[in-house]
Amino acid sequence: MSGAEGEAKDMIAKLHEEISVAESGLGGAMMGIADSYMELACGAGRGYGVHAHYRESKIHTGKPLTQLAVDLAAWAADITAKAADLDAKRAALKQLKGEG
């Protein structure tokens, strides 16, 4: 195996690991934001930790919602950035494997 082949294998292994970690984190973030939206809409999420704040302020309480919506939009923007990074890593892995 040449040095370039060894480097490619190392990069593939590294990307596999990074993708696995990113998928796990992104999945958790998506589940978390979904739960917060459920709490905000009707109090139907898990209702503890960070989500408790959304349950306490759900739409039907009449409390101000704008800041909560802004917070969730910022969270969604962070998820979008993480998803774009994951897409880029998947594309790089595909290219390294010669599938692209």
C-alpha cells in the first residue's frame, strides 16, 4: 500500500467517525427542537429540562411567544449549519471512496 492509499484509508476512517458523531448529535438536536415545538404548541412534549420553559409558556397560556420563537429559530439555524456540515462530510467520503 502506498503512502497516498494509507492516507486515503485514514481519511475515510476519520470521516466515518465524524459522520457517526454528527448524525447522533444532529438527531438529538432535531428531536429536542421538535419536543420544544410540541411543548410550545400544546404542552404535549416531555416537558422537562429545557423543554419545561416551552410548556410553561405554551400558546394557550396567553404569555408572550415572540422570544421563544426567536430562540427556536436560532436553534433551527444551528441545526441547518450542522446538517450542511454533515452533507459536506458525506460528499467528501463518497468522493474518497470513488463513488462520486
